Amino acid sequence: MTSGTDAVIAVLNDVDPYGLAPGEPDGAPPDEYAAEASELAGILAQQGSVSSQDVDRVWQHWFGDTLTGVIGADAMTAFVARLNELASAS
């Protein structure tokens, strides 16, 4: 995994949209969201930012539903802002 993917995993683990508690003793593995994070990190690297639509497209691919539908519009806005901060920090 790249450091960009690791950073996206950290943000996804904070959001933990399915309550899997990645990295916690009784939770999922810390890299539970690695596949999705890798795709999102790739978009960040290519485009320099992601949109809610980009995230929803990735989420739809992996889970069959949108992340906006899972966490709500306000949480999605905050999530996308955090992802875009990662791109501007690199």
C-alpha cells in the first residue's frame, strides 16, 4: 500500500461507515477498507481532489450502495473535505 492509501484508510477508519471498528481488539482488521481506499487514493493522485460523486461511484462498485446513503450528506461533505486535505498536504 502507498502512504496515500494508508492516509485514506485512516480517514475511512475514523468514519467507519459500517461500524466495523477496524483495528480495534474486537473489530475488523485495520486495513478493512484498503480496496476502497486504494481507489480513492488513486483518484486523489490523478485529479488532485475527489468529489462526493467520485466517492459514491467507488462505494457503489464495492458495496452496491452509495456512501452518501450510508453516512448521510453532511458526514459525506466532511469526509470529502478530509480526503481533499490529504491531497493538498502532499
